[in-house]
Amino acid sequence: MQSALSEFLASLGICPQEVTHPPVHTVRDAYAHYAGLQGLHTKNLFLKDARGSLFLVTLPAERQVDMKALAPMLGARRLSFGSPDLMREVLATEPGSLGPLSLIADRKRQVRFAIDAELLDADAITCHPLDNTRTWVVATDDLRRILQAWHVEPLVLVFDGSPEQPVFV
């Protein structure tokens, strides 16, 4: 899937900056390798709700989130973390490697993608390209192009308690 992702980005003329590092499993682990990287650092949550709906939520790395407050923003009830097995099955992604680029594997469009508005306001974000030994710096405009090409309409989260309408289609 990683080669398919690289080929897809190349077809769009997107060539992200890449940094390689030992495997990282948490945001805290990753910070040791981010010196000099431009862009907002991210954390990603793979969530499910009581109805079985799946969500990938991308947030600034330092954002603290109350799951009970997040649930209504997603139109969900009783959020919990999706299992590693479910993440592998739906997004072909290992724990620690999750990010917006994992959506390339969601061919059935089972996962609703939500992103913090703060990230969309940044020039670039950092994320793993399905591999927690690499981090890419992806320009926000390029992320928009990628999501459009995948027909993914993100839910833009504004942390004043209500979601915004998507800012791009």
C-alpha cells in the first residue's frame, strides 16, 4: 500500500519532504525526530461509536480532547477506540502509523474523516505515510488535493463546541 500511496502522490505532482527515523508509536516518541520539520505535528485517533460507525480524527499533536465532547461533533454516540485488528482490516495501517494518508486503503469509504480546523489553517502538517519509521511534511493545499482525488469530504472540527461545514469538496 505504501508504494501505491507514493505513486498516487507522484501522479498528482506531490512530493512531500520526508524524514526517516526509528519506529515511533506515540506523539511523544516522534517529537525526538521532528527537529527542523516545518508544519503542525498531528495525532490521529481511530474511533468507533455505539452504532459501529468508524472515524479517523486528525488533530494538532498537543490538542487535548474529551471523547464525550467530541462524540456530538462527529454525530456519534459513545465513542471508543477502534481495535488494532479493525484498523488493519479497514485502513491497512498498523497502530502508530495512522494518519490522513491511511484513507487510501478505505476503498469502501467506511471511515468518516474529521480534521481540526487549526490544521487546515496551517501551511503544512506532518504525518506518517502508512509507516511509523517515516514522517512526511504535507502542504495543506496538497492534502486538500489528495482528499478531493479520493472523494473524501472531511468534517472540519472547530473546538468551540460545534462542527463547521466542510470547507472544500
